[in-house]
Amino acid sequence: MILHGYYRSTAAWRVRIALNLKGLKAEHRFHHLRRGEHQAADYTRLNPQGLLPALELDEAGAVLTQSLAICEYLDETQPDPPLLPREPLARARVRAFAQAIACDIHPVQNLKVLNRLGALGLDGDARNGWARDVIADGLAACEILVASGNGAFCFGEGPGLADLCLVPQLYNAKRFGVDLSAMPRLQLVEAACAELPAFQAAAPERQADAE
Amino acid sequence: MILHGYYRSTAAWRVRIALNLKGLKAEHRFHHLRRGEHQAADYTRLNPQGLLPALELDEAGAVLTQSLAICEYLDETQPDPPLLPREPLARARVRAFAQAIACDIHPVQNLKVLNRLGALGLDGDARNGWARDVIADGLAACEILVASGNGAFCFGEGPGLADLCLVPQLYNAKRFGVDLSAMPRLQLVEAACAELPAFQAAAPERQADAE
């Protein structure tokens, strides 16, 4: 398998964690987001969206896109250890948390959107303020979604789809100066994940393209 | 079941289609987005994100949020007719298409983001241009993702998760004046969906709160 990513792409980071949790190896190819390498023709041929990540399977011609779809594929084809619980209601809660990040936070604060804001004349402070507000609002809701849990991770005693979305989003939160003091449960989960080699090896600073 | 929605919320609309395809009945409660009713305390108690939709199950206290998580729950608990194919690679492709809309188009062009742009001083023309550009870019990629298919729907001969995301997004595309002429396959799928009672009954103009 070949994972197309970028060290600071939080969507690619989710898939790195998933692969590590499953014990799966992939070759990593990096595309520099700020230099626009993800918009080059040889990459958009693989992923028409021109977004990271994409996962090329060993099966000829099969390319998966969208981080959550990739994670679900990995979970269906390599079920152990699971990224989702078994029971439908529990699965729905984990997926909703993951989507609260992957739909409603990250795409509204990513580089693509910040570049659009810049093109409309917003300066760096305004763009950073935008990202900070979007992340702060979204994570405040995420804190409530897991507040009643008492496992070490978002939903229980093992890491899964929710946690692999949370950790990269918290990294972005800190980059943009979000105040996390009212989110103690998210911080506890982050600390639990930081103990795990699967999360450690997926961190941006551990990638070959880190700057 | 009680579905909390709004006639023009495209995320709630997805779930209406899914319920109809499955032949499931729900009571509908409407929350007026432009009047901010989704931010009222009695709703955010159900959905801390303050977003539509939410699905209250008959099981006491169980509330599902996030349209795609709700659709997957419905598919797992009521598998016939299926919203997703059976084979993991095919499932991943359908999910990726759905997420290309539900992660990368809709949350970047919805009312919440347009309101944020307004608060930064962007006028109506600039806000509408933003929505138009985001939708046009996203749907152009979606067209490529399904261009090689030759079934009546996005992925094959039956409607599913991809189609129930596409139809509401095309409605938004038209609202914002996106040129769809280079997306013939998406338009053919829309026409096929428009023939189906499950899609017809879910349309905004058929909802009790339509204006």
C-alpha cells in the first residue's frame, strides 16, 4: 500500500494512526500542501478532489480517498483491533464524534479555506481568528459528546475512530491558540493516546517530510 | 422516532431520503435555521453541536447526530434495501463520494459559514460567490468520481448513500447559481432520483415548515 500524505495534514494523520493501530505497513509519499503539490496532475489523477490523503491498495488501480472512508475500509478488511464498537448505537456515537471533527471542524479551518479567506482580503490575524473560533466551537461540542464517558479514550478502554480524529484536531487547536482549559476530558484522552506507539509514530514531527 | 430538521437543511434532507428508502416512519420536528432555533437550549441538550439533523430513537434517551452516522445506523439496523454495497472496496468508494459532499462541500458553504463571512464584513455577493465556488469545485470532483459508472445512480442500479448526499447538494448548487453543464453524469443521477417517491417525499417543498 502507498499512503499519500503530508506531515501536517490532519486527515492523512488519522489514516497513519489507523494503519499503525492495525499493524499495517504502507509506503509513504508526501505532497507539500503549501507548495500545492497535491494539485499536480499526477496526484489529481489518483484523487480528483486534489486532497490528502489517498491510499493506493496493492490491488491494481484501487485508490481510496477520504480519511474516514479509508479507516472504515481498514476496519472492515482487518477487523482486529477494532476502530469501531460492535453495537449499532455505539457505532453511531463514535462515527458522529468523528464526523463532528471531520465534517464540521477540519474542512472549515483547513489551509484551503484559509487561502480562500486570504484571497478575499482577510489578513493573517483574521484568518487565524477564523480557524481558532471554528475549532473552539467544534471542540466544545466534542467535549460534551464524551463528557459522560469514563474510559481512558473517547469511547471506552481502547483507542478508535474518535480518538484518531481527535488527536490531530487538538494539534491544530494548539497551533491556532485555542484555549482548551474547559475541555478536560479531551485533554485526558489526548494524554492517553500519547502513550501509545501507534499514535507516537504517526505524529507530524516523526514523518520524513517534517520541516 | 423523531427527526429534528429544517426543510432546507441538506443534512436533514439526506436522512429524510434514507428513512423513506428504508420505509421507516418518523415524526418530524422543525427548527428554523435562520431564526436560530437550532441554538435554543432545548435543542442543544439533544445535540451539543446545535446542528441539524438529530434523530431521537424510540429507545429512551438515545439521540443520534451527524447525517452520515445516522444513515449508517439505519443501514445496520434495517439492512434492506441497502444504502451501501457489500464489498469493502465498493463501500469505501460510496462513502468517499458521500464524504466529498458531507465533509468538503456542504460544511464550507452552509449558513453557519456564510454568517461567519458576513460578520467579517463580506457582502451578499461575496458570500454567494464563496458558496458558488466551493460547490462548483467540489461537484466537479464528484463528477469525475462517478464518470466511469453506467448505472442509473451514482454507484449502480439502486439509490444509496452517495445519491442521498448528491441530490440535496445539487439543489444548493442551483440556489447559488453553479453552472452544472460540465457535470452530465450528476445531472442524470439527479433525474433518476427525481423519479423515486422516496426522494420526492423528502424534498424541501414537501415539508411542513416549507416557506
